[in-house]
Amino acid sequence: MINCQEIIVKIIKAKFEKPRDNLTQKQIQDLRDNEEELYFYCEEQKILPIVYILLDKYGIFNKITHLGKKKYLINKVNHFQKLSDLKVLYNSLGNLPHVTIKGVGFALIAFKDFGMRSSSDMDFIVDKAKLKEFKRILTNLGYTQGKYNIKTRVIKSFSREECLFYELNTHQAAPFVKLNEKGIPIYIDLNFKLTWAENQLEDIILDDFIQDSADLTINELQLKMLPLEKMLLQICLHHYREFNSIYLIYKGNSINLQRFCDIYFFIMNNYNKIRWDYFINISKKYNLGYFVYYVFYYTNFIFESKKLKLIISKLELEDFANRRSLNMFGLSEIERKKWSVDFSTRLNTTDQKKLIFDSLSSPDIKKIKTLENLGI
Amino acid sequence: MEEKYLKKVIMTFLFKELSHSGELNETVSLIELGLDSIKVIQLVVYLETELNITFDDEDLLLANFKTIELIIKTTAKTLAKTTGESPEGVISK
């Protein structure tokens, strides 16, 4: 038995934190002897390509090297394909205000290598007032609001009720999809909220939020991205939702190391470029400080980083901390509940659904079933 | 369109779905009377079918459907976009 989380954190920290604390010969041998266990842990936590890259300097492993490399290369190919698919759409968007979030741009900025992170949909932030125009462009390019069935290879359009469900109950419009020239489905998500449907307090005008977007050129394509501080804020909010949504936890282990790696790598790779005072100011301006604090707190709980601690102490000075809520989950007051186990247990379990199941109320189950039926 | 008619269309839905009998104050919170997010979807589809309109994305907020007064206002705005009139002029007293 090895402590997989401890070893992985050590390997990752050795890349960024001083002193560069590399693995000892004995630890490397332990890893080789218990590689199967480490491999399954990496798969469960969705960090196989990261561990593959970082373990490379210690020589060749079996599954981690071969399957990790495979995943790493698939991520690269997928991202290049997405860039190619995006080109056509970008040419049609003209001056329509929008930014691209997550996906290929985020992977490159956070990890400096977009093989280390996978992505599925292509996500945009667009003000709700501009949705109609964005939808018109997507429809003209052959996209449909619907779902691709892998078995029948047919796209089934959403009903008006399904589209309305997305618009009224989530942070995004019903997803758009079309098949590219290779027959691969391209999914586009239009996000019109920075937080989530349960957060009725959000009153952020997205046109204002995205007005200082910056261009990032990848493979001859100029992607409109948020500045680093807003990018970090957006990914913190996205991951806070994943860590706290009863539906996402129920659906399948949404609290995982990959999401904490997103935050840690992003901060470590961009620490000196991020205007931290600006980051804190916008968190305060949009009343999002607590969500940021939550994500930073647990990222530091895992990685114990001096740089993270420094930022956390600044967040605490701004009164962003709410320690009582750190052990709660649920996105709205009515859904909020206390975890029955500590953070390490929920991070490392293979069945987070089991950990919350007994505490769910009838309305919680009803909501989960509705979302499940929609396949969100 | 007469406000009386629009109110009747809205009330028909609310009486059926909220199992509420008697007068409904225009400013009372329908959420407290049981209008949840799923019923709002049914209400939107019902109004779109009955009035032959399509609500714009920017108007599709739960907050726009939480009282009868707000439903009338949102529907009037949508009707006005369809007919080219002003939201104030599209509904006659």
C-alpha cells in the first residue's frame, strides 16, 4: 500500500516549490512495486497525463507511461481538432462580444502544455442580451440545440421545454452540437451566468465582465480570452460549483485532484503575472470572495504552498473566509448540508454519491432525477 | 390585446396548475403558492402556444414570472416585439 495522494502531491510540488524535493530511490522503487494502485488512483482522479509527464524524469513505468502517454497525445490531438473546428465559428462571430473559457486556451495557460488536460465542450461566455445573435450564427453554421446519440449517430433536437429548462434553471443555454467533417460531434456551450442557477444574487452584466478580453493566438487562431485574474476567478467559480452541487457530486465524483491541479498549476505557472490586488478587487466587486476563498483553502489544504498561503491570508483580510461553510455542500441555502466525513475522505473515495445519499431530501432527489432525465 | 383577456389566459393556467381557487392578487408571490421552476417552463410553453409568441432569451428569467403583474409585463414586452408596438400600448385596459 502506498499513499497515492501524498506521492502525487510531492511530485507536483517538486516542479514549483523550493527546495525541489525529488523522490528518493526508495520511493521510486515503492512506486514501481505498487504501480497498479497508483495507476487506478490517477485514473479515478483524472490526472493520468499530468502524472505521466511529471514521472517521466524517473524513467519508464508500465501502465502510467504507456497509457498516460496515450491519454496525453489524445488530449493534444483533440485540442488541435477543436482549434480547427473553432476557426470556422470565429470567422463568423465578427465583433459579437464573447470570450472563450476553459478548454484549449485554459489548458495552455494553466499547464503550459495542453496535453496535460482534457476538455470536452467548447465554452463561451456571452451576455444574455446577445444570446439570440450568437444562436443565429450557430444555427447558420449548421449547429442544432440537441444531443448526439453515439449508438445511432444521430443528433436529436431538444424540445422547447428542454431548451427552456436550460435557460431558466441553469447557467447556460441548451448545448449546441454539429458533426465536423470527420463525423465527430462538436459541442458548444453558451454560458450567460458566471455562477449557477441556484445563485439568485448574481447580478453581473457579462458584457461589462468580458470587456477587457485579451487575444491568445494558438495555431494561427486568435482566441478571445479573459485576462488572467478573471480567468482564475471564472475557473474558481466553475470548480466551486463542481465541489458543491448535489447533482454533480451524485452524478460522479466531481471532487477530484484534477480540478485542484487546474487551480494549483494555473497559479504556480502564472504567479508573477497575476495582478493579485486586481484579482481580490474583482472578487469583492462581484461579491464572489467566499467562493474564491473556498477553492483556495482546499487547494492549499492539498498542496500546502507558501505562495497560496500568502494569497489566502490576503483573502482573509478582506473577510472572504467563512470557515463554518467549508464543511458544507449544496449550492443554495435550502440545499446546504454538512459533510459527514472529512475533506480527505471525500476527495479519495471512489463513491462520493454514497457519502451524500442519506442526507438528500425529497426535493433534492426530485431535482437530481429531473437533471438526470435531461442528461445534463 | 385586452388586458382582461391576457389575465384570463394566465389565470386559466394558474388555477389549473396551482390548484388555487378564488381571487389572486397581482403582486402576490406565485412561488409561495407552488409555482416552481418546472411549472414556470409549462407556463412559458402554454403562453407561447396560446398567444403565438416566443419569449426572448433575455426575458427568460424565473424572476420575470414570479407574480401575475410580472407575467403580464413580460408577456406584453414579448407581444410588443411581435407587433412592433410599445409594451405600454400593446395591452389595452
